Amino acid sequence: MKKTVIIGATTNPSRYAFLAAKMLTSYNHEIVPVGIKEGAVSGKEILDIFQKPSVPGVDTVTLYIGPHRQPEYYDYILGLKPKRIIFNPGTENPEFESMAEAKGIETVEGCTLVMLRSGQY
């Protein structure tokens, strides 16, 4: 299935990033949670985004950090060489979307949870 890096991963069960990790796992997608929080989600340790961990073979990056926090991670996220980046509600960023598209990365303004449930993932 599609290896998905979750940017903004959290252990907080009331957050959409947490729900996405659970649902992606239930749909048999490999997840790589990356964020500022320590701990694990869906059996995977959250990697420290400040370390900008290397992740090979990324299909999708799904964003759960707002546009004002994204610029410091532009190079990191683009360097993961994903096939697509999903800009979940509240993370839309025309500047970053243009940068990604210029590198041949598909961008989607959508909700990972809805995409999974509707078979569009």
C-alpha cells in the first residue's frame, strides 16, 4: 500500500492527525508519523520533525501543520520526494503547492479521512 508520512503527528486522540494515523493503518497503509510530540501512534514512534528524518519510498505526505509553520519544512518535505502532498483542511498553502507542483509532485486540497472512506486515497 502507500507509505504515508504524517506531518504534525500527535498522540492526542482528539486531533485529526491522530485519527488519520489510525485510519491509514486500518486501511493497511504504512505510516511514518513525524511531529513535535513524543510518543507513538498506531504502534509507530513519532519521529522528531526537528531532526528532519530521512524516509525512503514515500508515496504521500499528509499535512497537519498550518501554513504559517510550513515554510521551515518546505525543503524537508520536498526532499522526501513524495508522489503527492495532501493539504488537509486548514493547511492549504498556494505558495507551497506551487513549489511542489513545479517539482512534479501532485498536490491535493482534501481530507485524508474523507479520501480514505470514499476510495479516493
